[in-house]
Amino acid sequence: MKRKDFITSLFAFIPLGTGFAGITFMGARFITPRKSEKLYRKIFAMNLDDIEVNESKPFFDLTGRELVLVRTGENDVRAISTTCTHLGCKVHWEADKNIFFCPCHNGVFSPEGAVIEGPPPRPLDTYRVQVEGKVVYLYSQIAES
Amino acid sequence: MSLTSWLKKSFPVDDEALAEMSSEPIPNHLKKWWWALGGTPAYMFVVQLVTGFMLIFYYVPDPNQAYESVQHISESVSFGWLIRGVHRWSANIMIASLILHMMRVFFTKSYRAPRELNWMFGVILFVIMLVFGFTGYSLVYEQMSYWAMQVGTEIAGATPLIGPWLADFLKGGDMIGQNTLTRFYAFHVMILPVVSMMLIAVHVYLIRTLGVTDLRFKGEEKKDKKTFPFWPDHATTEFVMVSIIMLMLVILALVFPPHLGAPADPNNTPLHIKPEWYFYPVFRWLKITNLTWGVIGPMVFLVLLFFWPFVDRFFEKLFPKKDVAFWIGVIGALTITIFLVWETLAAH
Ligand code: HEM
Ligand code: FES
């Protein structure tokens, strides 16, 4: 190829190539859902005396996901997510065995959410909880708009 | 001008080429009935196209209406039970016949040169059909579909490197919802049909240009004619097969109509949860391994399957006298069968 031809093609192909790359990039961005920042809101969960120590009760966060509130001490409450950390199924509380059981791939968690058996890679997630006097608050993610 | 001469002028066709195309010589072994099964998945695909397009007339891809629309198809639309039933049964039989087809290609070593590429196209087609089954099942939006969607997208999310992007891409957001259903619908009724039609065309083109592997059975004389004509001999066989399958599909849809479980509930995973049977082996594997191996295992299997013609050549060189491919095939098929049976029998 002659030098002049080479330079001519350079002038043709660099802008064209950039253009195609740009369009490809924009297309890829289009099919990728936009991530909004996760926002949390402090919400009222229950009164401390709604349940006894070592008792639990189900609750729904603002995205509609179910979780359990467990009163672990006189003034301590834990909010444990019931979404399995393996592949996202909902765990069941089995009172007779005192475990959370995930029916999808037989994951077993302790009442505190620790993995006892099966494929889940980490303990059940927990929500941030605040106990102010007799009132229990929970930090819930806000549903995407 | 007569109609034929007008047609010939405005739509020129090479008569000779057409004659040659339709009188493709067919190797003798296709005279045996079970070899005519090769065309079953192709025929099933046509059935899926026709019944699938019909289902679109009534199906509503909205999380609040999908379930009811399928219920409506099953219970109120005239012959809805038939069209839905045939779509469901044909999907199952198509995947079963694809598996048989791949096994026969594997064990007759028909993937060897010059057919390596066509084997690879075949593996892609197989994966696409599994995705068809997965997305189609999800459209029903019953409990099992919902949780299959959940687990399936999370598995995609655990893929090394591209996982997080892939999960977002499939779900179209943080959680399973409208975006997910829309995307699954787009894949099931638009993207996958177009892509698979193109791939099937390439697959068939390569079969015809490269020819099928010539197989001989005991008792056949060397001097026997090797082939017989497509028209009318083989076409007749295929026609008989197609009729039998059609009848079978209608009977299956009538006797075992696909049932409809409880509608999707994002806060309650049913205690007894199973995917479609063709995902049983992977499902069982996920239960006995940790997350990383659970995901890497099936991927390694698919990569190996995809590059099998080259892996096979490597083993050929390493052990020229031993039939390694055969034994790997036997062990592989047995393992998958054991996992399938295990999952079928196990309650959990
Ligand atoms: C052009 C091709 C196709 C179209 C337009 C199509 C369309 C549809 C639609 C609208 C539904 C939802 C309605 C319903 O569930 O009754 C559906 C369901 C389904 N599709 Fe397809 N489909 C196509 C091909 C396929 C293929 C190739 C397969 C499998 C290999 C497949 C497997 C399924 C399955 C398993 C269901 C769920 C059936 C049920 O339980 O009702 N589809 N399809
Ligand atoms: S999703 Fe819970 S064990 Fe797999």
C-alpha cells in the first residue's frame, strides 16, 4: 500500500471505527438496566413488647420482601432476611427443628442465620435495627421507582 | 402470457437446481426407522413456531396478568388446552429428541472432521432450546416458574467475570418483575426464534454440503448401492413420522394436559420445588456442591461438549489404540442419568 493511500484510509477508518464503537457502546448501555443508588429509610417495625424474648414475628420491608424480627434479648432485636444467600429462594422457619430451611437446594440456617448445612455461601443477611425505648425501628431499602 | 410463463419471468427459478436439491441422495442407513428420528427436533421446532405464534394472540406479558391469561388460554379459549398442551409437550419431546440426536452423533463419532463446526452449531442450538424451555416456562408466572426465574437468574449472576452484569441484564433491575418478564418474553418469542432459525439453516446447509457420515451395518454388502433418493422414498418415511408425531402430540395434550400451579408469590417458596426435568441433573448438582462449583461444573461441561471434536482429537493422539471418546461418553451419559433419576426420586 502506498503511503498516501494508507493515510487516506486512516482518515476514513478512524472516525468510522470510532463511530461504530460509540454506537455499540450506546447499545450496550441501552440494554443494561440503570442502577439507581440504594436508598434506605428508617421505618417503625414494632413495639418491643409485641413479642417475648426469643420469639419472632414476620415483617415486610418497603420493597415488599418478607423478613423476621427476632427478640434476642430484653432490649435486643434482630431483623433477619429470609432470602436464602445461595440463589435467592425464601427460607421456611421450621419451629420443631429450630432451623430455617431453604427448599431450593436444602440449605439449613440456625435461628441467628448462620449456615449449618448445604450450599449457601454466607449467613442470612440482616437489616439494621434501632431500639429506642420501647420502639423498634428498621432501615429498609426503598422500592425502585 | 400464461400464468406460468409470467411467474417464470418474474420469479426466475433454476429448474435443474431445484430438481437436484429435492433429489438429494440419502445414505442407506436412513432407511431404518430410528434414523428418521433425526428430523424430529426440526419438525418439533416448526410445531413450536406455529403453536407459539398462536399463544401470543392471548398471552399477556404482565406480572399481574400473565398467570390469568394462561388460565384463560387453558380454560376458556376454544381449543386453548390443545394449543397450550401441544406447545408444552412438543417442547419436552423436542429436547428429549435433541438429546438422543446428540448422543447418536457422539457415539457414531460423526462430529469428526470435516464436521467439527457443525457439531459446535448443534451444541449452540441445544443450549438455545434449553433457554427456550426456561424462558417459556417462566412466562406462565406460576410458583414454579417464578422460583425457576429467581434461581436461574441468580445462577447467571454467579458466572465468573460477567455474572453481575448478566444477572442485571436478565432481570432488567434489582428484582424479578415487569422488566424481567418483558425481557424473557422478548427472548422467547422474538430473539431466540430468529436466532435459532438462522442457526438451523446453517446446520442444515452444512449437513447437505458436507454430507452425512456413511454408516454401514452388519450384513450389508460392500457393493450395495450406498444411497437412495430423497424423493419420494425418504420423504415418505418422514411424512409417516410426522403424522405419527402429530397424532401423539394431540393425544398427549388431551390425556395429560399441562396443569397450572398456584400463581407466583415472591414471599413464599413452595416446599417442594422442582424445575423442568431437563434441568434436574444441574438442580441436583447445585444441591451437593457449593455455589462456585455448582455454577462452574455445568459450564465446564458445556465448554467440553462444545469443543468436543478437538478434545477427542487430542485423546486420539494421546492413546491411538484406545477408544477414549466412547468411554468418556458412557461415563458422562451414565452420570447425567444417575443425577436425573436421583432428582426424580428424591423428595428434597
Ligand atoms: C417461535 C417460537 C415460539 C413462540 C412464539 C413461543 C411462544 C410462547 C408463549 C406465548 C408462551 C406462553 C403461553 C403459555 O404458556 O401457554 C410459551 C410458553 C412456553 N414455551 Fe414457547 N414459543 C416458541 C418456541 C418454543 C420452543 C422452541 C420451546 C422449547 C424448546 C418452547 C417452550 C415453551 C414452554 C416450556 C412454555 C411453557 C408452557 C406452559 O406451561 O404453558 N417454546 N411459548
Ligand atoms: S437457594 Fe437456598 S439453598 Fe439454594
